[in-house]
Amino acid sequence: MSVSSNGVLLEVRDLKTYFYRRGRFGVIRREDYVPAVDGVSFHLREGETLGLVGESGYGDWNTQ
């Protein structure tokens, strides 16, 4: 594994992760996707550690 000149091992830009919830009547709409992570950027240098913590479980997003 190579290290860049400024010591960065990993760089992530604009990370996005969405979860799908069931739409009504089987129709898929934009509002059926729930953002979990939206637009996160970070970098890790040698010797650093990163932890991403969130709610456990998915729950029932389909409240309609």
C-alpha cells in the first residue's frame, strides 16, 4: 500500500448511501429512498482510525 506525499492512505469524497423502502402499490418513487449517509467526505492518514456509528436496525420506514 502506498502513502501519498501528505500521508493520506484513503480519501473519500461525497459518499452517499440510500436505503429503499417499499412504495405503495409497487410503484417506485424518489421518496421511497431514505438517505443513510449523504455527501460525507473524509481522509485517513497513516496511524489514524475512523468509526462511523448510526442507529442499529432498519425499522419500519413504510409508515404510509
